[in-house]
Amino acid sequence: MESNIIYGLVGLVIGGIGATLWMGTKIKELKNVILDKRTVVRFLKEAISEAKPKRTYKKKIAKKYHSNGKVAKKNGTRKKYEKAS
């Protein structure tokens, strides 16, 4: 009876050690994959930021004026004219 308990405990210890080693290798593989992805993303971000020139000028917006000197509204509605009678 005592030998069965000892064999059971030895089996648990050996199984625990084996599972720990196996999971350790899997975790290392996952860490390497994640690290590779992060480095690729970082290199892509650096390459894109270096290749794209930054604008040092402001875009000029042309304003439309009415004949009375006021700025026209940008809501897209036209001024309705009355028919000459």
C-alpha cells in the first residue's frame, strides 16, 4: 500500500517536471514569435516615418467673396434670384 503512494507521488513529480519543460519550450517559441512581430512592426514604422517627408508649409484655402466683400458661406446653398417681370 505504501509503495503505491510512493509510485503515485514519483509519477506526479516526473509528470510535473516533464510538463514544465515542455511548456517552457512552447513559451519560448511564442515569445520569439511575438518579439519577431514587434521588431518587424517597429522597423516598418521607422521606415515609413523616414521615407515620408513632413510638410513644412500650410495648405492655402481660397476664399470666395461676394460682390459686397463678405465671405461666402460653405453650406452649398445657392442664392435664389427673383424673376424679372
